Amino acid sequence: MIEPALDAYMAELGRAARTASVALARATTHEKNTALHAIADEIDRRSADILAANARDLAAAAALDAAMRDRLALNPARIASMSAGVREVAALADPIGIVTDLAYRPSGIQVGRMRVPLGVVGIIYEARPNVTADAAALCLKAGNATILRGGSEALHSNQAIATCVHAGLGRAGLPGTGVQVIATTDRAAVGAMLSHPEYIDVIVPRGGKSLIERVSREARMPVIKHLDGVCHVYIDADADLHKALEIAFNAKCQRYGTCNTMETLLVHADAAARVLPPLIAKYREAGVELRGCAATRAIDPDMSAASDEDWYAEYLAPILAVRIVGDLDEAIDHIRQYGSQHTDAIVTEHLGRARRFLVEVDSSSVMVNASTRFADGFEYGLGAEIGISTDKFHARGPVGLEGLTSQKWIVIGDGHVRR
């Protein structure tokens, strides 16, 4: 049951966002870019205030684990990166108003599609204060108003960044209510947010599995999400050894705690004897715990036995499951059964098998001879991303500016009537 006062507060934010969304939808590219540059300037100018607010959050977060505290922590370099990211969004092409597929019909009318904002975007996230600036910038450039619900552990940091955003919007003559950061730490605010589809058009959850499952279950509006990043690299019989070693090591070890990190390595039986010994040595040197199938453990008896749960696991840690498969079909079947439709890669010099992998693996990103760590909005040329979606509608894969828009049909006539 949502407290009436909290529900009233959320409704007030929602009404203000809905009104602001009208102004942002008609804002020119120049106005939006002016606001973005002003926001970046304010972040730079108020960096000391942001650091002071972050220090308050860190002091109150002593019980958090080291990884969470690292995500929460800001420093001058991270703040500079935050403002640079906002300027990068300003440099991106504005998708709003672009008309595509405009064509004459036999009746004489022209029919096409125009890209338009979604309206009001709600974003729920944990720990990382930089998401406040990133999300505000992306939603603004796409002509959307946004309501941001950051984690309670980052409350002061988020409010300090929001102050910069509001000042930047004001300098550009755009409504400050176009970006609102929820000020309460009450956990019930999430439920209240999810119960107002009349104000919020889409929800984007960014956080742990429990948060995303809850949002998916309770939201009364569409959700752009991914639950898990169970990513695979399959080393084919015709893989180049150097490429296989570099890709499989990078996909796991470049960074452990991201959704595009490899969690299961699949190796063709004909490649196992030449690939696995040097690769296992590299993993062990890096401190990665390995859990393998029976055939893998026959090559390396010191490896722990993998259980069925390991094939489903998103470790987000230096742990890797390894399985030897008989052929490409078995690799694809494994990915289909245990994967999360996030990112999967094949390492091969065989064009036919590469093409089959691209066609038959049903994931939001499918790669040939490249690390899964490339599944990222910046690496894809999107400039930035709001998250990575494993859904098939309405956005899939890294969600950048275009993913924060929709399309409407437009018809252009000259006094035409239907006969």
C-alpha cells in the first residue's frame, strides 16, 4: 500500500514532467544543445559541491561492499568524465523530426515516418551518480522529460548533479522540471513511480536482478530492461589460436562486473587441446576460478566441476564456466538453453559457420571474432547509452538516442480525399 502523501508527491512530479515534455518535444536542436553545454559547464563549475555531497554519501555508506563503494565514489577525473559525456551527447545528431521512407502512393498522397520523443521516461538506478548526468543528457537530447530515481546511497550526489542540470536547463530557457530527481529515500517511491502510467510513458531500470524483476512485475507502463548478461564465447574448430586467446581472455578479464562480460566459454572438441591449456594458464595467472565439464576437466584435472547452475550463472566476478562441445549445433543449442539473449560471440576463420552463428543465435548482439565487451553504446557509435535491452520490443541491444524515441506516420497531401 502506497502512502497517500508519497503517491501525491509522485503524481506532482508526474504532472510537472508531462507539462515539461511538451516544451522539450518542440525544443530546437540549438536549444537542447545549449542546455547540454550549460549543464556540462555547471558540472565543471560546481565540482567541489558535487565532491562534498559525494563525501557525505560515502561516509554514510561504510557498510557497503568495496565494489558498491567504488561505483558510488566520485573524484575529479570522474566528474570531468561526466561533463565530457554530456558534451558528447550534445555533439550527437538530433534524431527528433527526421522523416524517413517518404514515398508517393497511387492516390497521390505522400506517406512517411517521423521520429518523435517517447514523452516522459522514468529511470530507476542504483549507486552510480554519473547515471544522473548521463540519463538526463540522453533524455533531453531525445526531447523527453525524465524522472530519475537513484539509489538512496547516492542521494546527496544525485541532488548536487541535479542542481547542475536545472541550472543548465534554465540558462537555455527550458523548463527545469524536464529533469526531476526524486528527493525521498523511501523505497516505496519505486512502487509509486510504477503505478502512474498516465504520467510516465516508459520505465528503464538499471541495477541488480531483484530490482529489474520487481520493475518488470509491477510496472503499469512498458519497460526497457535486461535481466541477465549470461554471455558466451564459442571457439570453433577453425579458430585462429592467437585470436581465440586474445578474445576469450579479454571477454572475461577486461572487466568482471559488467553485463557484457563472458560468463561461459564454449570450445569445439577439435580445438580444445591446442586452445585450452594456454588459455587456462592465462586465466589462472589473472586469478580466475574455472569450473568445467567432464571433458574440460580431463584436460585440466585441477579445475572444479561445473554444475548445471553454472551454465545459467551471471557471476559478475572472476569465475568462468568452461564447456567442450562437439560442433556448432551443440554450441548454439547451449546458448539457446542457458543464455540470456544479451551478447554472444564466435571465434572462427570459417565463413559459413560465422554466418550460421550470426543468423541462428538469437541475442541482442552477436559477434564474429570480437570480444563481447564491445557490446556497448559508445563502442557501437551511439555516443552513449541508457542501458542494454534484451527485449525484442521496442528497443534491443544498447539503447542510445534512437532507442529513446518512437516513430509516427505522417501523410502529406494537397487537398486529397479518398475516393
